[in-house]
Amino acid sequence: MIQNILSVDVEEWFHPEAVQHLFSPNNWSTLQNRVEDNMSILLELFREKNVKATFFVLGWIAETYPKLVNDIVKDGHEIGTHGHMHKMVTQMTPAEFEKDLNKSIQILNKISGQQIIGFRAPTFSVVEQTYWSLKIMHKLGIRYDSSIYPIWHDRYGVPNAPRNRYQVFSDNGKVLIEFPMSTLRILNKNIPFGGGGYLRIFPGWVTNKAISLTNAKGYPAIMYLHPWEFDTRQPKLNLGFFQKWRHYYNIENNLTKLAKLLDNFNWTSFNSVL
């Protein structure tokens, strides 16, 4: 049976692109801490369902809450990096990106005791104009990336990118593999379904069907989660009608939907599949 890939982007409620502009990084440490409680809920669910996952942890989160990283490792999960300051690659120069990524790798290596080989860019911001970032990842020892979404979106996406795992670089035996985010091909368009807002917005049967169709073709589906997307008590910000709907819709039912998916399919980490 196909092993699907379960991943969590470990960030606080104030880190997503939709809300981050409202807060200065200088003030992050003064804001309400919710990631630890939210992660406890997810880790407990994963233990109950006996599944392993990859946790792409922000370097800032690891520095601020090192015990959280230790709890993830203790449960047998893989640690990857989500960068250090949750800054989109499209907002950085190559030198800034290398500095941010390297800092996160060094912090996570030290705290987790694992060799960090996986990366997911904040807001899937590896797009055509930031393909230069792939060479930097390879240089810093990243062996797989999961940042390219082969769709059109107002913030990210490479609609013409391959839809399934492919090799980006190979140099002296060191390979960089891309795991593009999951889509279905419908009417010559790629339709996303792999988690995040798509998990919250789409009915459960749609996500189940999409995973089944992907598995029937011999490919693993990739699910991605954010701890804040299960937090009904997080501060609700005034983002305007559409952004508020997209950001907060159906959070109250998200844990139930996830639990059913964990029951219906097999799940593991990127490293296990790699």
C-alpha cells in the first residue's frame, strides 16, 4: 500500500504571510505563545494514530522553544527546516536566503541531534524567479525540497512544474530531490488538495477522493499542516472579508477531518519515502 507523506510547518499564529505584516519581528517574543499547545494536540493525535511525519520547524521557533523540537524528536519524527524567520524567498536576495537557511540548519542540527536534509520555503515561495535558491539548498546540504506548488496562486506557484517527485541536481553523488505539492489534473489544470487551506475548505470526501486517485496512479500524496490551523482560540485579526475567510475558515472542524484522513490512509515522513 502507498505510503503518503505527512508534514507540519511549525510556526506561530503570527507567522503566516496573511498576518505577518501586522507584527514586527522585534515584537514576536512579546506575543501570545500558542504553538506549544497546538503542537501538543497534533503530537498526541499522531501518537494515537501511530503515524510519523516530517516537521519543518522555523529556526526562530526552535531557538525560542527548544523543548518543542525535543518533543518532536522523542516521538520519532523527522525534523526539517522552514527557514529561520519565515520570510518568503521572493523577498530575499540570494545572500540573505543563504544566511537565513544556514542559520536555521545550524540551530536545528544542534537542538534535534538530526542531520537536517529537508526544506520547505515559507508560503511555497520557490517559484520560477527564485529557482536560484535550489542551488543554495544543495550547497548547504539539503537533499530534498518541498516548496514548489505546480498551480497558479496569488502568492506562489509554478503551474508548469512537474507534478511528481523529480531530481533537481546531482553533484559528486549528492542529489537534490523536489517533492512538488499534491495536485489533481482536471480539464488541463492542476487542482491543489494537499492540506493547509485546501484541507479546511474542501469537504472531507473531496480530499479522500483526491488522495485515492493519486495513490491509484502509484504516487504518494503530500499533506501539509500548520499548528495554528487547529487553534480555535487564537487571536482573530481584521484581514478584510476574503483574507479572513481564507485564513480562518473551518478551523473548528479541522482536527476531526485530519483524524479521519489518518485513519483512511497510510502516512510517513519525507525521509522514509526518500
